[in-house]
Amino acid sequence: MSTPTALIAEDEPLLAQALQAELARAWPELSIVSTVGDGAAAVQAALLHRPDVLFFDIRMPGLSGLEAAADLADAWPRERPFPALVFVTAYDQYAVQAFEAQAVDYILKPVQTERLQKTVEKLRELLTRRAAPAMDSTLAQLRSLLALNVAASEVASMAPPPLKVIQASVGNTLRLVPVEDVVYFEAADKYLRVVTEANEVLIRTPLKELLAQLDPAVFWQVHRGTVVRATAIESVLRDEAGKLYLALKTRPEKLPVSRLYAHLFKAM
């Protein structure tokens, strides 16, 4: 058996060092191929090194651990098994309950030797059998965790009212865009593009926040940064690599669909 490899994504250097030190004691043969401090770097490093195991902190700058895992799953080579995924989190009852409900392994911060040893034993067994979790199973787990908003670990005291109108500043003018006119929303740097049949405006409301005010039966999330009105979709196209794209009824652009949401588009 080849030497097992792992990647650690943790934005607090002391905690990353502590986890690496504990792993060295619990799993001496494990080789840490890279330690990074943010979600985007974690995706890049994982694609470069293709480790057997990923230790992803839930809360990181930019992409959360969940978002990084989702992006990585979308970009991961189809011919290779996806790495075993372990989330690292400070104790939070909602996060822990969600992880346990989805059978996702996790480590609590600060690292507890006994708990880490159980995780290591489970990972060793997986790698010995080379029984990496199936991609479909991993995607289903990530979808459920993202839907529960574990990355934010917040429970809303009450549901926000349904959104009816988008208010956007355009120069010195306040534009009012009825939600029923929106074809799709797309995250763009620090802004969110609100695209209608003929125009678009930019707002600063994060997509995560907006999603809570949209009807999921009407607006479908098809990518980490894209939500589209289902009735605005003309057809679904598949390229030679198996990637899905949406053709829209009233817009010329094609919207990519991530693996995480490809399950939405199956013939009835």
C-alpha cells in the first residue's frame, strides 16, 4: 500500500500545527502534502496534490469548508475516487447534529486525542479497502449540509418574508425589479447580479441571504453562485466531458450546472 496523504485547510496556523502534530502521533505514516489557510487555496492544493484525505475547517476566509468541498467535488477528475472528507469545527450543537445526521466525519476544535484516534481508525480502514465514498453519496451529503447552512451555524429566529421586489441603486436612481421578472441571480465578486430578460442590476446582498427569501420551487440553485428561475430554462445541454449547461428561453448565455445540483435535471 502506498503512503497515505492528506491536506489540511485551516485558517488559524496554531490550530493547523496542533492538528498536524496530533495526526503525526495518531497516524505516523500519514504524509501531509499541504497546509493552506483558506477555501480557495484548499481547492487548488487538493486538485494539485490529489490527497487521500481532506481535513477542512468549516469556517475559513472566502469559501467555507463546505463551499470548498462542493467546488472541489465539481472540479474533481471523474476517473478518480473523491478523497475521504473530514470537517474540523469548533463545538456547535447544530453543526455536530448535521454532521452526524449525514454520517460525515468531523473533528472538534481543540483537537481531542481520543476523538481523533477514532477518525484515524475509520480513515485507515477506508484506505486499506480503498473504499472511498462514492461521489453521488458525497454530493448528497454536501447538498444536505449546505441546505442546513452549517457553515454559518446560525438558526434564524423566524423565517424572513418572501421577497417581492429587488431594490438596486443605479447611479442616483433606485431601481425596483420585481422578483417575478428575474431570470437568474449570479454572484460576482462582492456583488450579486440580478439578471432579467433585457437588463441587469447589481446589489450587495449575499446570495446566501437572498436564498432564504426565495421560493425554492420557483428558483433553483444550480451552482454555488447561481440561482435560476426554473421556468426560464429552455433546455439542458451536456458537453463531451459530461458537464451540464442550461440554455435559457430569453437570454443567450449558457449557465453551467455544478455536479452538486445535476440531480435536478433528470428526465421524468
